[in-house]
Amino acid sequence: MKHFRSTRLSLTGFLMVVLSLFLFSSTAQAASFSFTEFNIAFVLGLMFPVILIIALVKPLKNIRLRYPLLISLSVLLMLYALAYPKSYQSELILSSAMIFSSVLFFWLRSTYSQPAEKVNYLINFIVVATAVSFVFSLWFLPDIDGYLAWLAASLLVLACAGVTVLSSKKIKEPSSVRLTAQWFIHLCFVVILFAWLNAFISVVWLVSAIVISYLAALVNGCWYLVQAIRVELNNSDDIRQKISTAYLLDPATNLPCYQQALEKLDNVIKQQPKSRFVSIVFKPVNFQAVNTVLGHHNSDILLLQLAYCLQKKVAENILLVNFSDEQSPIKIARLQGLHFLVVLDLSTDNYPDHTKVDQLCRELMAAVPSAMSFKSFSLNFELAFGAAYMGEYSHSVGEVISFAEDALLVSEQTQQVVSYFDHNSALYTEQQLQRMEQLKQDIADEKLHWYLQPQIGLANKKVVGFHMEVHWYCDDKAPRVLNQFVDIAEHSGDIYLLTKQMIVEACKAIAQLQKVGFEKPVTITFASKELLEPALIDYIVLQAKEYSINTNSLIIEFKEALILSASQRAKAIIDQLKSLNIKIAIGDFSGSYESLRYLRKLSIHQVKINCGLLGNSDNNIESGSSDKAIINALINLTRAMKLPLIGTSINNSNIEQAFISMGGEYAQGRYLSRGVVFDEIEIWTRRWLEQYPHSEPAK
């Protein structure tokens, strides 16, 4: 069926070429060039890329470049002799036609595998002798009838080609259909050339026959080229498979890597569909110290020793899956990083599954030497394990291994030896992914709710500024504030876009406050290291110009922990902000030595202390007193350093009174104000001034 479709497409292509050639003749007559000259250009345009491609592909397959080159040149010579009549026109046409026929015979012979036999050598000799004799007699024997000689010589070459086609069918070559089509097209070419020599047809027919025969030859040759390259690639599959298998071994431990273990485990599960398996991932939890002291190159030597001891211990364990196709079994695979994998078959006896897993983990721990040494360095390795059962929560091998790695993380965090995967953690992870997707969509759709939290002087109720707050409604529950979903925004990669929206909303709020004559600064929070980028500062300047506000009306708040964890980047950004008259605030101030030393280098407009613990009403009186003492010390410290202080989380009257008793002057929180949405700024300011007439805005 494939050959039938290929033959049908080829015949359709040739019919289209024939039709285009006849249409091309009418176009050529209307132009300044003749039909033959147009076809010379067509052959030249087709010849050069084909010859170039064959030359480039020649290193992949031993291809005889001389055949397509001689065929192309002989066709060009025939067309040239037809386009520019001179003396010896017939001799040039017939000579080039004979070269074309004989070379075409040998090129087609080279496109299929034919056993070397004496009859083949005889046929080759007949073709060469016929071509040479014809050309010689045509030029040096003027009395000979060249037309009849051409017909006889060409028919003899065609007869030899017919024998070739029949032999290809005899050995069941897939190219026999194409060879037959080529032979028939060339027969038409020979007959048409003889008819033109006897003035039976016009030159258009001859030119069309030459070009069609040439195109058929190129199609057959290129077809053979593609098939030959495909065969070469198929023959090299085994070599590539061996090479890929070699690369699947981990170079540091000589253990199978993740991909090989995954494929092997898939095959084992397909062969044993009724068996039950458990994936166990483990790692040396204290190996990071080796990398720090010895470096990765030397630490790989210790890692190789560890892998050798573990593999030697479990090599004879028939319950473990073998990850190797070689004679010597390998029951351990190395995953990413320092993670190793073993897979235990639980279908062999009736012992509890956890008992089998715990026993195997104890055997692996016992296989680790008490102290592994490299030169003068020695270390006692400690192993942690995570296990996940195949088919319990998933039938995907890769997913079950990931579950075991999640359980391993729990072992490290809780300092347990073995932890088993808990489906609740998977549900939590799935919920986190859903929240990340929802947050991404809500940010893109601008569905976050923005409002202003007033910062108020507790003595006179004067508003000294506002803090930009945001609410995100997730799962139709209580709204989340920024601190409650900033981690989700960081993990989803949307913290940058979220902060840009916050900058825009802050600029809108400042412009609206100025419009109602209540010019107060607005604070926004930079809550992630990802925001310490100069491009974000440029965006602030751009938005300030967009809303026609002064940059000194904006305050950027950095959490103290963020500044200390990225001190150099934070200092560079703060310096750039201060150069633009943008004020700086430090949030969650703790009064640590590092933060105090850092603050001495900066000119800070505002320091914030979380006063939420002042309202701690638990039974631990000692803890509550300690928290109040720390906050009291921080308030006294900021007063001594003459740092403007604002207490945050003033959410009830007890916290407010405690903060005032410690000397606090300015604060923000739900008890002082629930917040102001943008649409009610004018109403809120008017009511606030009516309620507290002594808190009129400063001019």
C-alpha cells in the first residue's frame, strides 16, 4: 500500500510538472526569453541546491557525487544546444543525450543492492561500449546516419536498463516501482528526441521531455538518499542504546541513576502486576559537612565508599528490585543530589509491611561503617529514610518516588529514622498548588482588595500617615493579609507583579488624599528578596510621574529580617530610594546588635515594633512578662536613638493602654481604625476631623 501511494503521488507530481511546462511555454513566448532559456534557468536553479545537499550528506553515506553532476551537465548541454543553434547542433544534442542515458543507467544501478555477478559486469560493459562507440562514430564518421544510430544505441541502453529493473523485481527490492517509472519516462524521452530529429514534433515537446526525465532522475536519486540515511540511522540504534545505557550510570557512585531505575521499575511492575512494592528513599543527612570541608571532588570518594558498603550489604537480598541488566545485581539507585533508592517487594511473606521496611532500614544503617575516613578527615554517616507504598495513593512510579522523598523530608525535620508518606501532606501540597494558581489568576484579574490603615498619634488622634494593606479572599474564607500569603506569591513567582500593583494603588491613594487636602505619606511593604531590583525603583518613579505625586509622599517598609539576610542588595536599593527622596521604614524591629549596627549607617524615617504580644492573655505569666519587657526595652531604645517609632497590631484596648504606658506615641491597628477603602477616603477624613477636631492635617 505504501508503494502504491508513493507511485500515485509521483505520477501526480509528474502530470503537474508536464502541465506547468506547457503553460510555461506560453508565458515564455510572451516574454523576451525563449521557452528553452527559461528551462535552462529552471535546471540551474534546481541543480545547485541538489548537488550541494548531496555533497553535504556524502560523509554520512558513500554517495557517488559524479552521477548527479554528469546528468545535470548533460541536460544543460542539451538545452544549450537547443536554445542557441550553431553548427553541430545535432551532434551536441545526441552526444549529451547519450551521456545522460548511460550515466542515468549507472546511477539507478547504484541505488539498490544487486549481487555482483558476471552478467552484471557484461551489462555494464555493453552500456559503456555503446555510449563510447556512438559518440565516437557521431563525430568522426560523417557518413553514418546519426538519427538511426541514436535510436539503436539508446534502445540498447534501455534494454540493459530493463534487465536491471527486472532483476530488482526478482530480488524484491522496494525501489523497483520507482525504477520502472524512471525507465518508462526515459523511453518516452528517447522516442520524443527521435521524433524531433525527424521534425515530427516541436521543440517544446523535446524540452519538456528532457526536463521531466531529469526531474524523475533527481526524485529517484534523492529518494534513495533519504532511504540510505534512514537505514544508517536504524543500524546505529544498538550503538546509541549502549551509549545511553552507559551514561545512565552515576559517575560518582557507579550506581544506576534515576532514569534507569524508573525504566527498570516500570518493567518489573508490568511483569509482576499482582506484587506489592514500597519505594524507600534515603540519604546521609550529615554529608553536607563533607562537601564543606573536603570539596565536592574529594567528598565523592567518600560517597563512593558509602555506596559500595550499602550495595555490598543488600546485593544478596532477594526481596529488593534489581536495577541492573548485567549479571551482577545492583539493588540501589542514586537519585538527585544525595538521595538513594531501594524498592522492596512485599509479596513474599506474611510479615507486616512496616516490619519489613524497618528491618531493611536497620540493615542499611548497620552497613555504614562507624567512621569513614579520607586522609585525616573522618565522619560518622547518619541515614534518614522515607517510604511510600506503590498503589496506595498512586500507581505512577515517578510519583511514588516523589512521595518517598517527601517522607524523607519529614524524617529530616523531625529527626526520625523512618517516615512514611502521609496522604494529608499530599492534599496540603495540592491545596497549595491550587492556591498558587488562584492567586496568580486573581493578581492578573486585579481581584485583590486594597485599603489604607491609618497611623495615629495616640495623644491627639492626629493622623501621621497610612499603611497600604491588601486582602486576598481564598476559598470563600476569612480574608488573608499580605503576611499570610506572601510565601504563596513568592513560590508562584507573582510577588513582583503583586508589588507593582501595590505601588500603583499607593500612588492612586496619595493622589486622592492630596485631592481632598489630606496630604499624608503612604507606606508600602517590600516583603521579599525578589523585590530588591533597580527595575522596581524605576517603576515607582514612573508611577509617581503618572499620578503627578511627589516621591517624598511614599514610604517603603523593609522587614528587619529581609535587610539582614540580603544586606548588600538591600543597602544598594535603600540608597537609590533615598536619592529619590523616598522614605524608608524598618518593620518588625527586634533591636538585635546586627540590626542596630546596620541602622547606624542609614537614615531611617520610621521604625515599627509588633506590639501584638502585649495583649497576651495566656496562663504563662512569666512568658507574658518577658514579652512586655522586651517591647518596653525596644521602645526605650528607639527613643534613646531618636528613631521615630510606630507600634503595630494595636488590636484591642489592653494593647493600646500597655503601649501608651511604655511611652508609645504613634500606632496602627484594628482597634484604632478598621481601615479605609479608596472610595471612602473623602468621607472617612471628614468624619475623622469631625470626631477629632484637634487632628486637622498639617499644611
